[in-house]
Amino acid sequence: MNMMQGSQRHRSSRPFAVILGTNEIASAVAVHLHKGGYGVVLSHDPSPPVIRRKMAFHDALFDDPVVVAGVTAKRGDTGLEILAMLAQQREVIITRLGMLDLIVLGSLDILVDARMQKYRTTPDLRRLARFTIGLGPGFSAGENCDVAIETRPTKAIRIIQTGTTDEADGVAPPLANRGAERLVYATVSGRWHTAIEIGSRIFKDFVVGHLGGVAVGAPFDGTLRGVVRDDTEVPAGVKLLEVDPRVRGAVWTGIDDRARGIAEAVMTAIARYHTELQRSLASARP
């Protein structure tokens, strides 16, 4: 019996969804799909590194206990492990396995690219699953995905069935009257080290970590909303950390409004797909 035949026998009968990415957007989509009855696997991509890790399933890759909106995640390292976990129907699954390893587990019902790779070449997702969705810049419905979703923070979230999402504009939405200055980027590539936990109260110039041995400080007083995991190799130009200028009212856990809106748009797009599929099947009947 080959892997494909085994997957059809042992995998859960639930519809099967793969999400590319382990960030907070991918995790919000995973929560919604899991609660919607899907078996969900998140496939990790190291670029860009995840900073809002308390809003994401990312740290489950390192066997840290992670719960987002009441949903837990567990790491799967092999195809057989993932098949067994899908059959148990208990949690979302997070893995370092890529698409070539996952597509042999069985036919994918849903594929969502939530990596938010704003400036990288976007692959053609079509034909990798029955229905494919691309989130954010670089996606064009009908060309490299079935449906695209506009995610720019400065624009309303919308489902695009024909056309292209906007290019990234580099504009960070304000958070308590702070914009891009709340984010600190890697000026060089190197190994990142930090001992500071997300949610910590920090102050201007407080050393949050070291990149290649060089100290990296907080841009202003506030609460650490996100930070790249300790001992991560990072390329130049990526986000290292984010500071919420609020002390009271700061949010660094759960699903925020933007991620929730994107996840809800994904679920709406899937519902529309199923409606159109049922209409097509009905019209084809003699």
C-alpha cells in the first residue's frame, strides 16, 4: 500500500485544508477552518519570521503549549504522524513539511497561502487543491489562485474573484497614534537572540535582543507586542520586534480585528465556492 492509498484509508473523513504560513493571519484562518469542521495543517515557511507569536500557532513548532481562541496546535514531523492526528480530530497541526510532502497525504479540499510574502514571487496555487485562496499582495484571481483577498491594513478587506490584490505600500496602520515607528527591522542578516517575553513592559532604548552581537533597543516606551523567537537566523530587512505604545489596553494575544476579518473573508469565499459547486452539480443533472 502506498502513502496515497494509506491516507485515503486512515485520514479523517473531514475536508482537508492546508495553510501556508504560521503567522497570526494563518493562525486565525486555521482557527476558523478548524471550528468549521476542517482538518487543518499549517505549513511553516521561515520567511518572513513570525513576530506576533502570542497570536499565532508558530511556537508549537518548538513544542511550546499554544492555544489561540480556544484551539490548540500540535507539531507533526512526518506524513504518518499528520495522518494519525487528522484522524483524531483534536487540534490543528503545524509542520515544517512543505507542499510536496503534504499533497501526497490525499486530495486537498482547501489551500490558503497566508505567508504574507509581500515582495517575493508568488507561486501558482491552482490545481494543488480543489479551491485555492491567496492572501495579500502578489495574488491574482484566475491566474495564480482561484480567489484572492485584499489584506492591506489601510484598505477594507475584500474578496477578489477577478483581478489582482494591491501591491504592498509599506504603510503601517496606526496603533494608538504610532505608525511604522513601532516596528524595528533587521539592518543586517544574522542570528537573533532575546530573553524578553512578549507582553513585557519595556522602555525607550531598552535592549530587547541582539542581532549578530549588536544590541537592538525599543523605539519608545510601551508593551512588547511581538518579537522574533530567540536563536532565529534572520535576513536583513525583516521585522524583528513590535512595540504597542499602550500599557493599559495593550493587546498581544488572541485574534485581533484584522486577522479575524481576513479569516472571516476566507470562510465567506469558501462558502461561495461550495454554493457555486452545488449549483453547477444541480444544473448538470439530467
